[in-house]
Amino acid sequence: MTQVNRLSGGLIDRSQTLSFTFDGKRYRGHGGDTLASALLANGVRLMGRSFKYHRPRGVLSAGSEEPNALVELRTGARQEPNTRATTAELFDGLEAKSQNRWPSLAFDAMAINDRFSAFFTAGFYYKTFMWPAAFWEKLYEPIIRRAAGLGSISLEPDPDSYDKGFMHCDLLVIGAGPAGLSAALTAGRAGARVILADEDYLPGGRLNAETIAVGTQSGSAWAAAVLAELTDLPNVRVMLRTTVIGAFDHGIYGAVERVSDHLAVPPEGKPRQILWRITSKRALLCAGAIERPIAFANNDRPGILLAGALRAYVNRWAAAPARDVVIFGNNDDAHRSAVDLIAKGVHVAAVVDTRARAIARGEYELIAGAQVIGSAGRLGLSRVEVRLASGEIRRIDCGALGVSGGWNPNVHLTCHQRGRPVWREDIAAFVPGPDGPVGLRVAGAAAGLFSTAETLSSGSAAAVAALGDLGISARAARPPETEDAPVAITPFWHVSGGKGRAWLDQQNDVTVKDVKLAHQENFRSVEHLKRYTTLGMATDQGKTSNLGGLAVMAELTGQTIAETGTTIFRPPYTPVALGVLAGRARGKEFRPVRKSPSHRWAEEQGAVFVETGMWLRAQWFPKPGETHWRESVDREVLATRRSVGICDVTTLGKIDVQGSDAAAFLNRIYANGFAKLAVGKVRYGLMLREDGIAMDDGTAARLAQDHFVVTTTTANAVSVYRHMEFARQCLWPDMDVQLISTTESWAQFSVAGPNARRLLQKVVDPEHDLSNAAFPYMACGEITVCGGLRARLFRISFSGELAYEIAVPTRYGDAMIRRLMAAGAEFDVVAYGTEALGVMRIEKGHAAGNELNGTTTARNLGMAQMMSRAKDSIGAVLSEREGLTAPDGLVLVGLRPVDPSQQVLAGAHLMIRGTVANAANDQGYITSAAYSPNLGYSIGLALLRNGAARIGEVIEAVSPLTGLNVEVEVVSPHFIDPEGERLRA
Amino acid sequence: MIINHPLLGPRDAQEFTYLGDAALIERPDGQAEDAARQFYEYLYLRDNPAGKHRELWFHEQGDRSWLVVTRDTLTHEITKVELARDVARARGRGK
């Protein structure tokens, strides 16, 4: 197929011929083409079907504001829906498909919706799917879900990678049109650190779409020359294919760079896109303006597009949608399109201008004071209907119509922090208000300055002013001679009296009639209008349609456009792929993985690992022949209680506390007393939140008069440290106490079981006496192991056995586990994981995270008598609140099934036998449960109302979710060794 | 957001964690006669101003300083950043 509508000239590379397919059909284009321009050059005007009515649609624009020409690009895992054909750069082998049609773009069965349009008016969903309520889930929602959405996704994992980056600059220039280039040049020459970002792949903005000369060169040649100079300046970074998507606080801007989207596949090692976080001292918005259409009946046929876009296709891409063209506008700029088209040999049948006094700018027929009131052509425009000033109707054959209702400054980013644009009657447009982001200036067409001369001078003037704020002196160069025409426009929003629907928002199929209906049904504020009609929603966010819609509403309410206002603009400026927001944080790379010092050894043992926060911990160590995790866990528990077991407990938080006030400080941090803890002793400590609820527990070991080591649970290591620093810096700033987290400095292992001492004696250097008399339960000390390696030893027990925790510097952790296991061989030592750890602590009745669950107090946990009342510690006062001290409050108890073959289930609620299982009868709930291999049945820990007084009672554990109902006996939570003889052995 | 750390200069807000109202510095005396009422007010009664707000930020990914940041809740403008320790001392807190 030849490029039937390819013209001469343009900024395309004809030496490069690119082959691509659209809906399976093969076409050719050139380097520099977009998919849209290449399709137009090939005579393809029909590019998609509309969202609601499945109306045939073509391109409306030539940029990122495109509402219609949304296509699926690529195939397989790289298939991407809803991509704008107007911004998709053509590459050889590109495969594109139209969307929202079946079986084909030319014949779409769902176009039947168009016939029933009377039903699908504004508020259709709200009105239709109201009743009966039961129909919603089963009938309505599935139907709507199937009908909704345009493109489809591959459902395969994204094969590409995405990066995130950070940049800093003095001046961020957003947009590389005439204003942006002139600003960047001024700032760059002054030596400032400049970033110039533009969403296009060719800098120049509108200069590339115009025939306007700048100085002695064409606009595009001037842009290329400026780019060359900027590229040579080491202090300037030019970022093409980069869209600034949002303006955030304190001069921070988000930008997406499309590194590889113009290639079939990203080059080896390159990301597809990068999300940049740009911290700027000053920023300059030079985002230009977006043309707006005029609504008239059937103004959505393929071939009807914005007059400026038509001009851009002809000038930049040498592609015309058709050879016979009509222009329809309300301003002088529309006439530029006619002149440029004629210069390219396109036949302009007429220029229809709504203004009675319009003047022709070239050799074409001007129909002044007239309006286009309708169009014909099934899958593409073939004729327009014009109502002359006299009221007569004239029909003009044409394949394309360029429409211009004027230009809207691209104020988007100035509103990202709730700034409101201001209406300017003289140019009939909203311009940025004074309340934009701090540090952001606006120049050029984005500021409502539409002539090329004004854009050039405002760009450099704004750069000089921005740098002036920073104390950098810059001089605005004398701008080259160029076009300086004033804006000449008479607002005109929609044509009345045509036959058929007049489209405002082509992406959402919103018509003038829909706005009228919204008005009639009292959805009149712009925000209500938007939600009721969907005007301005979806991928284009109403860039070409919002103003038209609110102008109609203003007309209906009798308000001015200024009074009507706009909806709020929010980031992102254009759609952003979710992948680039995720960056590298995907799958296993979602967050860092922390591995304990014995990780490699545990892997060698075939350990099964579990994620606890970021840590990977060994959960159990399966032995050959063990087919179920319970076999491994039971073995580990029994072997530990019978002889000795070793567990890596490095992940517990460790906080080093030093200073002459260290003891006094801990005395306020913990609910129980610490002031009198002797050197060489460890004590269990319970921390409360200030509201009296238990926050965390652990131990504090006093290594010296002014030196403690505090442990926290694995989960709360970070938050406890933060809390302690808060207390130290904010509450008691003059205490002599210093904190540092040493969690990763020490590898720590629990050695538990009757043979723990005998095992350790083989590792600990002989000068340290480990006898029960010399190193009793709750002793601690700094020792040496393996012939002089410094270590710390704590005689503490989570399992309830004779147990120690031994700590060595982290780099010796791997060696230490191997040495301990070797030394333990004669005792049949086992390594145990977190699962066995959990079983043993439940058997012993130790509270853990399941019990310290953010709702429990010391009283609930059975630790009321441990609390010190003689001091002011964090949480002490409010822990005594009414409600937390009720006599029938929840208390930690143990549970065992009356029938030992039955299972105790965590999460089950406790009911008095024979009562209905409901909230009113609730007696408490099971927090932890495990099978105890020592007892031979399932056991649990529970929080039971008035639990301490109910030992021996048989109650029901119910779980309506699982249908469980088990009779359990309330027992002491200490299932194993309640007297603590083993600990002290 | 950028927080101008009094010791380290401008730092990205991502490095910090947020706690809330700087009034949390004013912890009452737990031994006071009406301690229960004072703690209730301290913990639960907070102003929620539309405008200037003094609040606590912790430089968790940095030097671990607690800061008192004066921020306009409407504009996010930060007008003052102090070390919480200095603020606490100025409010008469010591040991």
C-alpha cells in the first residue's frame, strides 16, 4: 500500500522506510512519524471506536491530549492498551491494533449501542441499575465490567524493567517549545544547572508544526540550533521523551522518561522507562497550549480534527487526512491552517468562520458569519453542512475538517497544588492563577502569550527572574525577529440547531445534550457535572473537552465561565504505566531481604525459610524422610527438651544503652522496675505505650553500671528504637544516656535444653565459670569463646529449658553456628526454627506478638503484679484507666481440649457451654495454638474474661467461619515446668 | 517535601518518619495529683489546625534526630525546623 496522503517536505526522514501493521494490515511510514501520522499518510482515518456508543473515530489531535485514537501496541507480554497513536513513535515492525470493536473496526457489533443512545444518557448507570438490589452482584456488575474499558491487557508479567532516578537543578524548564528553549538558553548561558524536559522526541514544540520563521531560519531550524547549543553546555541536561507528570511540594517534580518506547524492545540492560524525581530550586512551565474544538452535530467523524493538529500533520509529518479540506473556526489562528495547507497543495474548499467580520488571509473561499452544523460519511467524513449567515444551508464535499475554537493555555501543573486558573476574557481562555506551586513561573502560551515573539521573550525573561531569585545573574538575549500577531477570537462553543448529537468529550461520549440533562437534574457544579456525565474523565482527563462542557453549563446557568470555574487538575499530567511507579520493587525485589549470619549454613541444612518482616528466618529443618512440617517441628521440640537445640535469634532487635542515667532511663521506658538491676543480671521488661497498652517486650541485660543491652521483638525492633529515641530526646533531653541499634552487629544463638551448659562449656573459654552457682539463671556477662573471641552470654530462656543466648560479632556468626553444632554432636544437638520456637514458648506460656497485639495491657497478660507502682514510667498512668482495670477483664490462660484428639484453633472465640455463639456471649479468644509433642495434644493460649479465676472450667471454643466447636478446659498457661525448675537447673 | 535539618541541611522527607503534634513533648508528670486527667488531655486532645502546625519528625534514615517542624498544613510550607531536644529544653524539660 502506498502512502496516498503523504505530501512533500516535513520533518520526517524519508531515507528511512519503516514497515508496520494496523489491525494486521501492513503499511509503510518514515522515521519521525508517529503511528497517527503514518496512518493518515496511508489514507487511514478510522482508528478506533468510542467507549460507550462504539462510534467510529479518528484522530482529533496531534499530541498527548488525544481522546480518540487509542490503540493497543505490540503483542505478547509487551502488549499495551490505550496508547495514543498521536504520541507513539513509529518503529520498524510496530504492531498496532484498534480497540473496543468486534469483530472488526469497520464493522463493530456493539455499535448497536449508538441506536439506543437515548437510554445511555448522563446518569445512565445511576438510574438503570438501581433495583432490585439482588441483581447488582449477579447481573449488572458482570455486564458493566464486560462492557467497560477500552483495551485489553496481556495478563502476562511485564518483561521490561523500569528505573527510578533523582536529579537536582537550579531551574527545571518544562517544555521545549519556543518559550522553553529560549528560557533554557538564557539560563544555560548564565551557567545555571538547567534541566529541560519535553514529552516530544523532537524539541521545538509548535515551531515544528508551523511555517513561522524565527530570525532568518525556519522555526524548526532555530529549535534545532538552540538544542545543539544546549547539548554542548555541560550545565544543561536536555531530556526528550520525558513528561513532567506532577508538581509536588517544595520544588519537587515527577517526570517519566520513555527510554525505549520508540524501539521494538529495550536495548540489553536498558529500562523501558524511568521515573525521575527532580528537585528544583526554581521551575518554569512552558507547556504551551492545547486547541479546543467547537461542538456541532456529528462532529466526531474520522477526518474531523483540530485545525492546529491538521496543520501539524501537514507541516511536520507531511501527511494530510484528505486532499479536500474545510476549516471551521472562531479565530484568526484557524486561518493559518488554511494558508499552510494550500502551500502544501491540499485543496481548501472553504474556511467557515463564525465571526461575521472575519478576513481571509489567503487564496481560499471564506464563509464568514457561518457555522458547520452537521457532517456526513459513515466511517469517515465525506461532506459538511454549513449554515450561512443568511440561514441558507450549503453542503461542501470534503475528507477532512479542521476545527478551532481557540487555544487553552496548558495550566495543568500550576493546579497540582490546588491552584485555580483565572479566566481572561480578552483571549477567551483560562490562564494560570497567582496561587500556583511555590517557585514555579509560567511563560509562553501556557501563560496566555500566544505570539511567537511573546513566547520567546517571556521565556528568557522568566528565566532571568527565576535565576535572580537564586542570586544568579543572567541576561536575556535579544530575541530573533518573528511573528507577533495578536490573539483575535470571538468565543464560540457549540452550534445549536443541527440534527444529531454534538460531541463535547469524545473519549467518554459526552454530548451537549448530556450537559443539558445534568443541568436539568441539578448536577450543576463543575465537579458534579464531571461525575454525573463522566465529562473529562479517563486517559485524556478532558484536555480538549472540559472547557466546552463548562461553557455549555455556564450558558445554561446564566453564569460567566469565570464563575463556573474548572474541575481540579491532579497528577499525573498524562497516563503513567504502573510499572514505572513500581520501578525495581517487583516480586522478590519489592523490599530488601535481610539474612541472618547463619543463613548460608541453614540453607546447607535444607532449612525452610519464612519471612518475618524483611528477615528470612529458618522455620524448620526437614530431615530426610520427613514429609510433613509437623514431623520436623515435633522432632526439633522433643530433641531440644530432651537434650539440646540451637536457634538463630539474631533477628531480635538489640539496642545498646549507655550513660550514667541508663538505668534511670530504662526505669521509665519499662513498666517494671529496672533501677536496682545488678550488674551481670538480665531482667524481662514490658514496655507500654503511653495509653497503657503493651507495646513490646524483651530483656535488658546490665553489662556494667552504665551499660545495658536491650532486646526487642523482631517485628518491633525499628519502632521500639524510635520510641526510645523519642523519650530520650523529647521527654528527658538532659538524661545522660546514649542509644544505638546493634541488631546487625551481633550474631546471637539460643542454646536450649538440659545439655546446653555442657555444650557451651566446650566452646566458651575455660576461664569463664558456667556453673549454676557462678552463672545462674538471668546472669549475663562479657566472655570469650573459641580461644579469645569476644562474646556475650545471657542466661535467658524462651523455651523454658536451661538456656543461654550467646552473641558473637556478626562476621563470626557463620563460624559460630558450625562450631556450636559440631560441639553439640555428642549430645545429638538439633537446630530448631521459628516453628519449634513458637511451640516451646506456647508450652511455656510466654506471651509473644499474638498476645501483645495492640489491645492488651499488662493486666491482660497476667503481669499486673510485675508493674512498678512506685515510679512514673511510660504508660503507667493510663494503664490504670477505668475500663482497662475492670475486674472481669481478659486474662491470659492456657487451654487444652477435653478430648485430646481435638484441635485447638487460634482465632476461635470462647463461649460458656450451651450459650449461643454471638458477640454478647463472647468470653474471649484464642491467641496462639500449637500441637505439643511433649503433651501429645493440641494446646492454646487465650485471653479469657476473668481468666485467672476460671482455671478448671470447661468452655467452648467456636469458630463460626470454620464450623469449629471444641470443648476446652481452662488451665494455667504454663504447660511445661510451671515451677521453673528446668530454667534454674 | 524537603526538610531543612538544623544539623544536616535540606533532606528529602522520605528519610523521615512522622509522629504528630509537637505537644507530645509536654508529657505531664505521672506522679501529679490529677495525672489521669492530664494524661488523657495530653494523649487524646489535639488541635487539628488548618495552617501552622508544629509537629515531630524523626530522621530515621539519617542521624536519628527528632525534629520539631513548623509546617503549614494548607500549603506544606515549612517555616521552621528545630531539634526537638532544644525545644524540649526550652520548655523546661530536663531529666
